[in-house]
Amino acid sequence: MNKILFLPLLFLVVSSFISVRNIETKVYICKGKSSKRYHYKKDCRGLSNCSTKIYEVTLSEARDIGRTLCGWED
């Protein structure tokens, strides 16, 4: 009986931790008018043409403004 209750609880705890970690992950964005992506590395090839300063934001902030993952990222 204990194992039946333990597994769902463990799943919820691990899922919550992963979600919080992803939200707090720092990413990099360019704020140029045609910029649409976020990057995990500040020296990502996709940021090489950035015409403005490169900003560090959280992953959730980047997604909230409609950014998607850069195609050059692993």
C-alpha cells in the first residue's frame, strides 16, 4: 500500500522541481526588431547578428514575449 501512494507523490515532487528549474533558467535574447529566438549560450551563433545589446532573462520571460529556441542550439 505504501508503494502505491509513494510513486505518484514522487512523480509530483520531481515534476514540480523540473518546472521550477526551467522557469528560472537564464537565457539570452537580442532585442532587435526582428529577433524571435532565445539562446542558452551568450556566444551562440544565432546572436552574431544582434544589432542591440544581448540581454539575460529567464526562460519564462523569453517564452512570455513569444521567443522560441534558436535552431543553432544543441
